[in-house]
Amino acid sequence: MSDIFPVVVGICLDAEAIWVGKAPENKERPVLLSHGAFAIREGLAPLLDVLDEHGVCATFFVPGMIADRYPDAVKLCADRGHEIGSHGYAHLPVHTLTAEQEEHELVAGLDSLARITGQRPTTWRSPSWEFSPRTLDLLLKHGVSVSTNYHDALRPYRHMRDGKPLPLVELPVQWHLADAPYFLYGGQIGRVIRPATDAEQVWTEEFDGLYEAPGAFYHLTLHVQLIGHPGRLRMLRRHLRHVRGRPRVQFMTSRQAASLVP
């Protein structure tokens, strides 16, 4: 992997699920839910255009309930050459669920995407970037081979058990390489929305540092409802131009990056 520098863009198409998953009673708050609806109505198409402009094949993580509600959006992402990964079914935080609930959330999410795309996803992102004590075994049981959840490394790695490698590759993520800390706002008084240039500065500084770190990769996490606004898309264009300017950069889907791990 030393000859290339993998760049993975993981994009959550949560739409309304992120708000209902936080609190079921939010389904009665149409204005709050409209934050999520923006992803489908306004954000997705121009974001896909930006990715096309820069030759980026991304991984879109879609909750099953959103896939069922907006199947054409899922098909559009797949038709544009992007990997479709699972993001649970109802965007419920796995560490709060019973064993039966957690397995249902995982399987229902995989099944929904398989019905729409004709392919069962092998890449999975927890709706909460959390595991329960059962999650690893459930992923192995149901054929998930790529996880994008842990924050413990700069390099992709294979999960281990008792000193032996498992058929599950981890593509670590980082909060400072996600858009949510800068842009997520759900009516919580006191939270400050940050300028797009704040995120750009952090992402660019970290990309430059990672590019010089042996064996490292760059993993950017975006949410369509957050990044898909015009000013933020302009920032994303600038950032992707900067990333593309390095000679060893190769944009990859999560599955492609995981295939590089022995």
C-alpha cells in the first residue's frame, strides 16, 4: 500500500432516520424532520455532481427505513458508481438495544438494501459509531466484512480474536474528520454552527499530516443533509482539489480500501 495513499469518503444518507432514531417522538415534529428531508430534496443531486467532478467513488451508508422510503435515491447512488453500505434499519444506537433488537436492526437494514440494489451489503457503519458486546459476532454471522466505526488507528486493520485474524476489516474513523461536529444542529440552544472554512482547515491539516504517515489513509465522513448546502459544497470542492493534488492519492470505496488489508 506504500505506492498509493487511499482516500475513502463515507457518506451517510440518514435523511429523517437520524432524528427518529434519536427519539421516537420526533416523528411528530415535521419541522425537525425537514432537516433530514433536505438530504433527498436538495442535497443529494449536487453532492453527487461534486463527487463526479473529482472522480470520487464513495460509500453511501443508508438506513433501511430510508432505503424503503426513498428507493430511487439509493438506486441513483448505486447507478452513479458508488458503493452502498448498511447503516442499520431505523438508525437506532446499537449499544442501547437488546440482543434480539440489535440483530433485527442489522438484518433488516441489510435486507432492505439488498431488495433495492440486488446486492447484499458487506460494509456496515453503526448508526452510533458504537458496538455492543454482541456486535462483532453478529457482523460475522451475517456476512459483513467491512466495519467503519472504531477510532483507534490511523491505518486500516483486521479485527482479531485470540490472536487470530477475523474476516472483518476495520476502516477507522475520526470525529474531527466528520462534518457533524461542525454543522449538526437540531434546535439545541447553545450549539454553535461553524463556518465551512473551519472544517476545511481541520480536514486539510489532517490530510496533509496523514499523507506523510507511513501506511496511513484518509477517511472523511459526511452527511448529505449537512454537507449538501451550497456554501459547504463549495468548500468540499476546494478540499477535494487539494486532496487530488497529491500524486499518490487514490479514491476508493470502503470495500476497495479493505481489500488492501492482508
